[in-house]
Amino acid sequence: MSAKTVKVTINGRAIAVPPGTLLTDAARAAEVHIPVFCSHPRLPPLGACRICVVEVGMPRRDRDGSPVLGADGSPEIAWMPKPQTACTTTVADGMVVATESPGAVRARKGVMEFLLVNHPLDCPVCDEGGECQLQDLAFAFGHDFSRMDEAKRTFVSEDLGPVVKKEANRCIVCMRCVRYCDEIMGEDALTAHQRGVRTEISSFDRQPLECEQCGNCIEVCPVGALTALPYRFKARPWDLRQHVTICPWCSNGCSVRLGVRGTEILRARGTEHRGVNQEYLCARGRFGYSFVSAAERLTGPLLRLGGALAPAGFDEAVAFTASRLREIAARHGPGSIAFLGGEKLTVEEQYLFQKLARTLGTSHVDARTRLTAPLPGDAILKATGGGRPALSLEELGSAGEVLVLGDDLQGEGPFAQAVLIRGQHQNGLHLTVAHPRRVKLARPKFRGEWLALRPGGEVALLNALARAALDLGEPQGMPPGVAAGLPALRQALAAWTPEKVERVTGIEPAAVAAAARRLRETPRKAIVFGRALVEHPQAAALLQAVENLAWLTGALTAERSFVMYVGPHSGTQGALDMGLVPDRLPGYLDPADAAARAPFEKQWGVALPSAPGMTAPEILKAAAGGRVRALWIAGDNWLRSAPDRALAEQALAGAELVIVSELFLTETARAAHVVFPAVSFAEKEGVVVNCERRLQRTARALSPLRGARTDRETFQAVARALGAGWSYRGAEDVYREIARLVPGYRGTGWGTMLPLGPRWASDGAAAVAGSLAPVADAQAGPGVLAGDGLWLLSGGVLFQQGSLSHRVELLQKLAKGARAFFGAGELQRLGLAEGDAVVLEGPAGSLTLPAAVDDSVPPGAVFVPYAYPEVQVNRLGAPAGAGLRVKARRAEVTARVGA
Amino acid sequence: MSRAPATVALETRPLEWPEAARKQVEEALTHYPNRRSAVLPALWIAQRTWGWIPPEALRLVARTVELPEPEVFGIATFYTMFNLQPVGRHHLQLCLTVSCSLVGADRLYEHLRRRLGIGHGETTPDGRFTLRKVECLAACGNGPCMQVNEDYYENLDEAAVDRILEKLT
């Protein structure tokens, strides 16, 4: 912040604020309350509602510029003849503001009277009643009678789709909803129509809203004009207990305020002035809470003693689990036991999960069940700067250039997408999106560049960008260890000529060069990637290529620049940090290093294996081949997340012991021998780490469902039954151990995480040294393009996230059923029409889905979102090389004869 | 009740500009530094092409001038002269503001109502006429005044109105 400030006096209190500050913000700094309706901290000033009117003056000056003094020696003030809107007026040096002068009070009362001319004052039947700004301000500044004899203007109430209820009678036309929808959501779904005395907010032709259904228009509405249909007439706000916790639906880690009555969550809202997200929530976060109270929740352990799973007592299940684990370890060695999953758990649970595994003597522990190829446990940390302080999402939005690699943030990190859209609208952020589909952020209206990435061209594109960046001059500021790799990299990159790159990626060399130039020459920049690269068969190469590009463009050396990993789940980062990977202990410590192992061995009282274990894809193969006999799967529907369903089915069928900790009886749980009932995010305390590596506390909003146990209790009970002396009294106890042992987390505690937790950065020990290294493309060559069939593009979508969203009726309704999406041209070539059933045949199996047109899908590809209940993408076979190719054909219609 | 009558979609599939209209739109686009500025001319061309502006035409205009569809809807609803509901072939808009009223517009309105058998905002069953009372047409010097589609008729009386109706088939 610039040191220059200007002096303003508000109601006699002098304060110094930076030039350009709005009077409303200056007043807040002076602890003077100025009411607002249309003004919003995330939106540019508008001055529509006029409730913020104040009197403004400047010291009167002589011809020579010196202030004129009054009779009492104080400067004379030249007041502006009319009151001014504080939300659009910026400060000036010497400015004097009066918010409580007779003129200001009279003007404000007048505005309030106007606002109430048509407002129905139906507070008793309005969901906003009790937390309505208009209600509060009418109480504070309104009259206790109305001078209006005329009939009020009335409108018909409308449902704008399944989440937004509109009562236009209550609207004060502040335009917050329209502006938020445009500036931050980039949806432009709402508009003011019949402008004039009958102005009304609605959708296009009053049709149901075709948008992200985020409900942020409801959140920012200062009155009850827009309310949430799912919450309509459910409760009064003062009847709700409010609990602020962390949203479980992605890795952005938004704060969410749950409104609870009794044992039920009735609504979820943003937090206004807290959290990384403030008021923002996406459709999942705002309307996806109902899985917590779904009737199908597991309420007790299940045991398969004979043929079928049957209810069992907790102690019985624990004893059974422990004795079977002991047996299998004794008979086949601890290396025949593997632990999978945990990306949805809290840090404390993740820590205990791997502690349990390693205490048992196995290092086969991996949370990254969707990996299609082995990946070192610290690869992501290394690609993101090896423990360099992460960029916050807020800072991401004020970067100058952002490259989004391979992921559709609409599904994978909706808040990150909103941050980028707001940055584009308000801070001049420029976007470059490399994705096979023209995803939302790549649409022309965001004025970015879209690099239409052909499947199989990922390595080539990253190498081409790196080469183009290197052509612009020597990279600056790299640590010596990294710079040492430059000559070899330079030599390898020379092979990636523009012609070759264009042949492999289909992207024009000029577009690649321009993207590299923007990234290199813009002072503040960021590279964002997610699961698309990490779950790619060439993940290790791609992550090194991302790191190369980051060093060469300055994304890891320039100030407030960064590489951000937006992982798929709320606990993705925590799982990596807590050592839920086979080759790293918590804090990315190398188990081969005796000094690194020592503190854990001392604390845990066991000798730890020094050799790395198998990664998830290796465990999958080993289990299918009978070499892994026991599997513990925590919070992961493995039959869907494993890259090859046939192998996973084989593994589950062949295993001697399968333990599943879950909320629901998923397909995977059905195949288990022991099922432990877990609790949801709303029923437990703990810490989660978001994509900014921010440690955030979750709060317990509800008592755990009767019969369900936190994973912490389950892990501890089994550990104790196995003879370990665990005696954690609660999750905080576990965290204290983490804060003692895990580099990066040292010195943190639950108490330091409110309201907004710290972002962890390496304290030396957790750092991973970066490097520059040539990246060969295993796929480069004619094979990439010459293959047969369509590229299968899969990915996350907004309204479907997996086994949790399958239990949320509203999200299912919004998601509108599974379909296979083709470009219009491709569908025509296949001789199919929209709605026809299409069979997709992969190397291992097939899927039948209705076909649909989506113009974002490129020719030669089909897009199948993986998270629909009826879609099992991994039935088609495991992606290999550059990905997976499938054949598409019309489903045969078999005529049924007879009944 | 303030709700605008529900609009009726002519077509549910996306509309395209007929050739002549497309040329006009392209010409209109040349008048402005960016496409969005041509939204009003494009709406006029749509109204002349289809007689009114159905929702699918609003979407077409949005696509053409690269504005969000809801924004085009907001613009079209601001101007009363854009017909967002179907109208007859001849849209009779009779001025009933003070100057015209003083010289007999109310009498003419009664005459039209009796003769056509329709009231304000209604259309004859054969789809020939829609009658509408409107505010000042800015032809106060020559009242009573009536606008028929885009043409003005001034200094009217019953006989003049009858002659006009005869000509409009």
C-alpha cells in the first residue's frame, strides 16, 4: 500500500486513508456507520439506492489557497449544496463529512420513505425477516407511519428455476444480483426489464435460469426479493444455530455458515466477512448439504461373516478387523496390506490413517486413487515451488496473467473460477486456458486466449511454451541448483520446433509464442493446474514440464507469482502433507532417511519401513494379482475412482479382507468384509488444507449420527486392538502431535486458525528442491494422431461430484442426467441425433448413454463427465499413453416381442 | 397485475435471419465501432421481419450483436414500441394524450372499437388489426393522430379513419 494518505474528517473524527478510498470505506475506518444497500465490497460503486447520502464539504480557500478561518478560528467549510452518495464519492484531502447532521438525517429518512413506497412490508411471511437490511434500516431511519395513499405497485411471484424464488414486490432495485451475476459469476443470467417505474429483475423471457445456480444473487440481495427455494418457509433465522465450517465439495476451502435446527441442516450460506470466499458459495456448497441427513446414511458397522453383510456392534467390528489384519500380516507379511483413499478426511484423520498403516509395517498407503501411473509423493509440491509460500486465491485474482492448464475450474474449483472472472472484470487479469474443450473460462466474453489442447499434446504444448519462454531471454532469479539444469533443458527443448509442436498439438506456433510471452513478461502471473495433469498417464513428465515452464517464465521466482494445484477434494492437499503417499512420511520426509524417520519412530514407538511402498495404481495391479491380500479404503468409492474398474472388481473379489470407512453403502462398501460408518464434514472437528495450503478449522455443527463414528475413533480403536497405545482424547490431541512432528505445520495449533487459518510454507525441512529437466514425450510421434476412435474426455462438472452428490436430490435435478457430449459435427458424422442412445466402447468394456450436443467438445472427441451415478467411465479401460480412445456407435434397438 | 402477458414462441428452434434482413443487419453493424451498439437497429430489423419480436428473435439479436440474452431482453422491454407479443398486420396506435383528446381522439377510439369489435391491446380474429391506446406521438399540431405500423395519419375524423381502414388489407 502506498504511504501517501489523505486526511478526512467524518463526524468530527479525523482519519488518514489512502487516496481513492470511498467514503463508505473511510467511514468504516473511522467507526462511523453509513448504511448501504446497493454498495458491495466485491462490486464497483453504483449509487443506485441512495440510502448512503451524507453531507460533504471542503475547507473554503482564499484566492492564494490558504484556508478561510471562521470567527472561532477553525476553518470554514464550504458544504456541497446537495447531499452526496458516500458509496460513490472518493475522499479528498481536507474533506469534511457529516452523516448525522440535520440535512443528512433528513435526506436519509426521505430516501427510506421512497424505498418503502412500494415495499410490501410483509416481513412476517418473508424468509429474510430477522436478517434483512431493509428491515433493520427501516427500524433505524424510517418513519412510523406512511404518507402514501396510493396503491402499491405489485408483481407476480416467480420461481426462477429450482433454487431462486423471486418476490419482486420487495425489490428495491439495487442491482446487486444483476451485477454479481455478471461481474463475479460471469453468467449474465439476470437482467432488469420493464425499466422505469415497473422495473423488475428477472431472467430472459422469465424462463427458468440457465446458470450455475450458485444462489449468490440470493446471498447479496439486501432484502427478501430473492430467497432460496430449498429454504423457503423452513425456519426463522433466529431459530437457527449458526456454525461456520469449511465446505467439503472441493479444494478451494470456502467457509460456509450452516444454519441448523435440531439435528437438521436447513441452509448453508456464505460468511460475508470471513473465509477465503466471503459471501460466495457455488451450487454444491450452498445447496448440497442434504446428503448429511440422507436416509441411506450408515448407522452402524457391517460385517460379512457368512455370505452377506450384516449389522454388527462397533467393538465386534473392531475386534474382527484387528484379528484379521494381524492374521494376514503374520501369514503374508505386512506388505500384503494396503491403505487407500482419504482425500475427503481431515488432516487429523489422514495422519492417523497413515500412522495406522505404517505402524502395521506397510508403506502401501496412497490417497491418490485416481492416478493412472505412479507419481512421486512430492511431485506436486515440487511443481508448485517446493514449499514456497502459496498464493492466496485473493492474490490469484489480482495476477496479471493466469494460465489454466487442462482443468475445467467450473467443476473442479468453482470459487477459483469466480476469482479469475472477477479478476478479469475488475483487475485487468488476462486468461490463457489450455483445455481440449472450450470451457467456460475460455469463452470469448472473458477475452482470454483458448489453446485448444488436443489429447496427447500436453507434453508437447508445455515443452513448446517452455522453449518459447526461453527464446525470450535468460530466466532470472533461479536458485543455483535449478539453473544447473538449464543447458540440458535448452538442448532438449531445441527439438521442439514450432512445426513439430503444431503437428502434435494442433495449436498455431504464434499462439504458443504469444502465450509464453504474456506469461514471461507480465510481472504477476500464475499457472493453475489440477487433476487433469495429475491423473494423466504421463503425470510425472507433465509435472516436471509445468515446473520447467514455471522457472523459465518466472512464475516461481517473480514476486506474488505462483503455481497453484487445485486438487479434486477438500482433503487433497492435506493427504499429500500428511504422508498418505507411499514414498513420503508426513511433511514430505523421506522414509529412507533415518534422521527423518527418527522422530516418528520415537513418538509412535515402532520401527518404520524405510523402503517406499506401492502407489495406488501399483496397489490396484498387485491386489488384482493377489499380492495384496487386505485393503482398507477410507472415504473413497474405489470401484469408481480406480482407473480400471475390471481390475478393481477383481481386486475386491480376490482380497481376503476389505475394510471400507464410508458414509453410505457405496458399490465399494458392498464388496467389503467390514464397513465402518463414518461421519460427514458437519459432524466432526478437525483441520483441512485448501489449494492455497491454508490450514482451516472445521466446526462440528451437528452431533454425529447415532451409530456413526468419526474415522479418528475407528482408526484409534483398531490401532488399540492391534496393541498400539494410542490414547488421543480428541482430534485436537492428534493435531498437537502433527504440529510437533510435521515440518511446515510446526508451531500451528487449532487456536491460531480462526477466523482464517495460516498458509503453511516450508520451514526448511519440508522444502523440496526444484529442478529443470528435459521432458520426453512418450507419445510424440504419428501414433498420437493416427489412432482409431474418439478421444475420451472426462472431467468434473459443477452439479455432480461423486457419491455425496448422488445423495443430494437437488444436485441430481440440476445435473439433468448423464449424457455423452459430442460436437454437433461429430454427432452428425456418427449418424446420431441428440437423445439417441450411443454405445461407447473402450478396450475393456462399454457404456451406453444418451447422446447430447455440446459445442465445446472438439471434433474427434467425446466428453463424458465421470461423476454421474450411472456413468462408470473406468469400465471402458484404463487410460494409457496419451489417454483413452473409444469407439462410438448407435445403440441397437432390440425390438421386444410379446410382453 | 403487472406481469406482461406470456410471450408465445413462434418457433422453438433457433431462428436465423432471412437473407434480406441479414444484409440489413450487416449494414447496420457497419455504423458502429462495436457490435453491441447495433442492438436497437437489429431489434427494429427483427420487428420488421417477423411483425413482432418473439423470444427466439431476441436470442438471435443477442447472438448477432454479442450481448448476453437477458441484457437484450432488458433492452427490448424498455422500449414500448418493440412488440414482444404478436400483433395484427396493421398495428393501430391511437394517441389519447391531452392535445389529441381535446380534438376528439376519445370519440375516434370508440369508433374504432365499435367498428373493429376489439379493445385496447386486442387483435381482430382475422389477424388484420391490433388496436392500442398510446401516449403522445409528438404530432400535437395535427391531432387527432394515429400511427399504423411505422406510418403517421393526422387530422383524423371518423370518415378519415374509415378510409384508412378500407385501404389496409
